[in-house]
Amino acid sequence: MGVAERRERERQETRQRILDAARELFVREGYEAVSMRRIAERIEYSAPAIYHHFRDKEALITELCLHDFRALAAVFLRIGRVDDPVERIRRIGMAYVEFGLEHPSQYRFMFMAEGRPAEPQVPDDMKGNPEQDAYAFLRLAVREAIEQERFRPELADAELISQMLWAAVHGIVSLHIVHHPKEDWIEWRAARATAQAMIDVTTRGLLRAG
């Protein structure tokens, strides 16, 4: 490895350390309470070193959001092109749950951190693009199911159904991240088994009779 390649690798590793530290602090202490200096202290860097990678906290937050939401979209893309949109919806639900359970810090930052700033500026080719936007990937499957008349006739709003499905899997993930196994007064069932049962029941409730 040449000098230039080694320096680039070190630069990327440093950026990743900054992002990981910022995510952890934002979730634990809140966005407003965390300064660039606080992030630098967390990884034992000087504040100027942080600014070498990110011009300000807003730029850091934008990069972190894009990084984590693209990671979720990549998980969905690995499902592949399943022809049956209902089966695709089921697989999307389980992939979402797996992502949340396997990456709780990222999940908390994306969907559970308090006081999260307004949505950062995203590239024009990302929002609404099923290849980079996880919500768009789900909505596309829902629209195809509606167009194929798989859902009950009164269920024709793709946004409503997509958000209902999202809320269902979010509930499973957030409960298990926040409460399980900290609370022993509830006989918790395995998160993945609960999620699979919930997804099956929910999708059956959407389908037309027969």
C-alpha cells in the first residue's frame, strides 16, 4: 500500500470514528447538548481535527443521517426482486427488524433520539428512489400490491398502508431495544418470533378474501 492509499484509509477510519462517537452522544445526551468539542473529547481528538473532516455540526449530522439511512436501504435491496409484492412486504418487515436489533445505536439515532433536527438536505437522487430510500422501497411494494388488487378494496392509500406497516415493525424493535431485557415483569417473547407473527397477522388483514 502506497503513502496516498494509507493516508486515505486513515482519513476514512477517522471519519468513521467521529460518526460513531457522534451517534452515541446524540442518542445519549441529545443533539443540542452535544458540541463538536464534546465529540472530539469522546475520541481523544482536538476540535480542529474534527473540523478538518466536518465543517460544522450540521454537516456532521447530515453525513450521519445519510450514512445510516443508506445502510437501511442497502439491507432492503439485498432482498432482491421478489415478484410477489405481498411476500416482498413480509421480507421487508423482517429485514427492518433485523436491522434494528443488530444495529441498536444506529436505530436509536434514526428513529428514537429526542430533539432530532429537521431532515437534513439529501441528494436529489436519493429521496423517493427505491434503491436508496428505504421508505420508497416499501411504498413501491405496497403500490404494486394495490395495483394487483391484492388488498381489500377500501385499502387503496399506499402512504397510509406503508406508514401502518412501518409503525408495526417499529413498535417491535423499539420495545425490545428500550425495555427488553431490562424489565423482568413481562414474559418477553423472542423479538424475531414476535415480529414474524405480527407481520403475518398484519398482511393477512390487508388481503382480500380468498
